[in-house]
Amino acid sequence: MTLGAALLMMTFSSCREETDKLMTYDHNDMMAFSKADTCFAEKFKIMWNGLNQYYALWDYEDEYGLDWDAVYDEYLPQFEALDKKETVTDEELKELMGKVCSPLHDGHLAVVFSNHTTGTEEVMYLPSEDRVVKHDDYEIAMKYQSSLKYYSQVANGEVETDSNGNPIVLQHSTSITGLIGSVLKEKGKGLDWVSTQIEQLSTLPNPTAAQTLRLDSLKTLEEELSAIKMNFSLDVVSRYNELVTLYASLHVPGLEYFDPGFTDKGIDVKFALLKGNIAYFQFSGFYLTAYLVDEAAKLLFDVSNPITQNHIKAIEEVWTAWFNTVQQLHKAGTLGGVIIDLRGNGGGMQADGYYVTGSLLPEGGSPFSYSRFKRGTGRYDYSTLTLNYLKTMEADKHEVITEPVVVMTNCHSLSMAEITTIVVRSMENGTHIGKRSKGGICGLTSDNSTFTNNYMGHIGERHVTPVYVYLPSVAAFTLDHKIIEGEGITPDIEVDLNEAEFVSTGKDSQLDRALQFLRTGN
């Protein structure tokens, strides 16, 4: 048994008051989690002690009146009661996990228990999900999907046109909902095309053997695609790619290979040059670096595949069009403003700051937050604050944008979307429009082991240990030394999205308010 495991077992066999002793929770130390394999109370202890040791916001939680010791005393007996039951449903377990963790404000925190009585590998609870449902725009934000259809109609007069009279709008998607979704939903493609072919072949009076065979294949494919449509999730990617290979001879429009890398790094990107030379840019996640930097693309995607190459190139073209348009209009003195639409953007790679706000600001970096690390096992053992910077573009690659810049958010804007919002709000020419963001800017790491020695980061290992907790590697503060975790950022100009209008016509009341501000200054 390792030293960390021994200390952990000693702690669990003693009273809570002694839990300030070091417990490494090494993600490879299976002995540390062995008791929790078949015991809910031990799962609770690992979670409680791990958070007690690694969580970076205890002083913030104190302000909200949370007594973490009282949580232990109240809920350990309730988890012990679960151990007396032969079967505990996943819903029962999640409800109790929620009672323990719902007061925690960190916007990224995720707690995962296995349920050994049902065989469920993951019962997950996220405090942020309980909190965001209280936002008044939660329902419409859940349904919202960015669309420029209304604004790309030349007759509407909302869009500048090129020399041929065409609206200047570029967009591309590599998201699982965008690419596979189009195969399942769009007319003339994928499932719709297959159904039409089946209907046509079924009416033939004397089909040939080849036509009969083709009809049978189409019916099987229709059944498979319909099943994916009914249960659309990340798990369908491998099955979908199998169908692409199996039915390649049918030449179904849109039925193309889906790069598995897109399941995590797929994004929707849109650029439009709106009336008054306002450069609009929207993207669903901060993964631009994966498409704009060759080395990153090689690490994340199957770049040997020509379909993947085409998608990477298309995303690059949309960003490049936005960047070049902003720069060219600024140099000509005709830029009416910039809109960065981050509604529904859940964050991603910090490096993306270089390509978004970093392309608008002077070189040398842009401050966006202060941060601190956990520096000991004590609940309040924190480091001093350090100022953090986003990298900005070199002076010889761009000119600084002095025209008005608007950033847009809703209650599903999180993490890097909020960091970008903070940066724009810090600009003399920056304004924040929309609805309050979700509230989660504390720093994260994908490496299970990197921050273990700093008493921060992951507790356990996902899909391996019976308890896994995903929590920040650092605590983050805004530039005025405030914590926004669980609270979000309230816009300078708050405006609701008119759902009926948006659904019926595509007219976007929040975007209209941003356009009004840029065109009139009010």
C-alpha cells in the first residue's frame, strides 16, 4: 500500500476532526478508493475530504453561509442509510449528492459516483445546472440556435452585399449536431433523401434484382438513421461512421465521415457583414485554435482524411473573413463596429483569446483575471493572487480596433466566453449586451495528475475510480477582485430574446439591440 493510501485509510477510520492530514487521492492509487467500490458512505467521505482539501473557494462559500463541517455531520448518516438498502436507484443517489453539493458555487464542478447496487458507472451531479435553471432566460436559451437567415435576406436590407448583390454571410459547422444533424434533418440530404428513394423504388411495377437489392439496403439504412435520430448523442459517432462505410455504394448526399475529434472540438462558426459595416462573429465553442494552428489540428483530428481537411479549411475561412474584414474596414475608416456573439458558448481553449479579442487589442497581452492556487491541506491554505493575461496579436499582424465592440451573452455563456466578456468590458470601446452569463471562470486542467501535488484539481479518475470529482486547478477573480462563480456577469445593456418573433421569423431582438447600439450609440 502506498503512503497516500495508508494515510487515507487511517483518516477514514478516525474521526472527521483529524482530516487535515495529507490525503493524496493519487488517481493511480486504487487502494485509496477500494472501500468506496461497494459503500456509499465511503464514496461520500472521499468526496467530502477531497473537496475539503482541494476546493479553492471556501472563503467565498463562507460568505454564503455554508458550513462544510455541518454538511459532513448531516449527510454522512444519510449515505450510511443507503448502505443498508439492497438497491438504491440512480435518482435517489443523485438527489442526495445534490443536497450535499448544490450550495457549491464553482461553475465547472462535477461530482460523479458509481452506483454499485444498479451497476451504473456514472451518476453525475453538477451544481451549475441546478443554478442556471433559475435564470429567467433559461428556457429560451436552451432552445436558442444562432441563425442569420433573417439577416441574410437582401430584401430585408440588413446586410451589406458584394459586387454581385449577394449578402456577405459565411458559416460552417463541425459540431456533432451540425454535421450529423444535417444528415438526419435536412431536406434532400441523408435520411430525407433515403426516404424519397425508398418511396420511388417501392412504386416500380417490375423492379430488377439490382433495384430490389438497393431498396432493401435503403430500408435498412433508413431504420439505422432513424434510430440515431431518436437517440442522438455522442455515442452515435462510431455507429454513424460504420454506416458511412457500409452504405458508401448508395452515394447518399451528406452521408460523410465524421471525425471523432469533432465530438469534443466541433464548433459552429458564423460571420456576417451587417448594415453599417458591422462585422458580426459567432462561434459555439472556443476551439478555433484547433482549426487555425496546424500542430493543434494534427493532435486533435484525423488530418489525413480529406473530409476532415475540408472542414478545417472551411472553419479557417470563416474566421479569416471576419478578421480581414475588420482590419480592412478599420484601415479604411469605415468599420461601424464589431459584434462577438457568445450566446450559448460553453468555453474551451484559452489560446483562442489570441484569435478573438487578441486580434482587436494591442500586443503585449490583455489582463483578464487574478488567480490563486491551493498551497496546503488546510481548508484556507491559498497562494497570493497573480494577474493573468490573454495573449494578443503581434503589432505587425494587425491594427488595434478603436471602433465600438459589443460582446453578447446569455445564461449558457460560460468559462472562456465569460473571460472574453470580461476582456471586452475592460476595453474603453467595449460594451456587454444580452443576459447574465452562467458564472464559471475558475481555471481547469485536463491532466488528472498535474495539480495533485498542489492540492487542487481532479479527485479520482473518471471511468476508473468509484468517485470522480472535476474541479478547478485555480480560483479566479475578476479584474476588480470579485468572484463570479455561480453568479455570472450582468450585461451593461440587458435585453430579452423575443422567442415568438425569433421562432416565427428569425428576427433576433438581442442582436437588434446590439445593432441599434452600434448604429446610434444608444
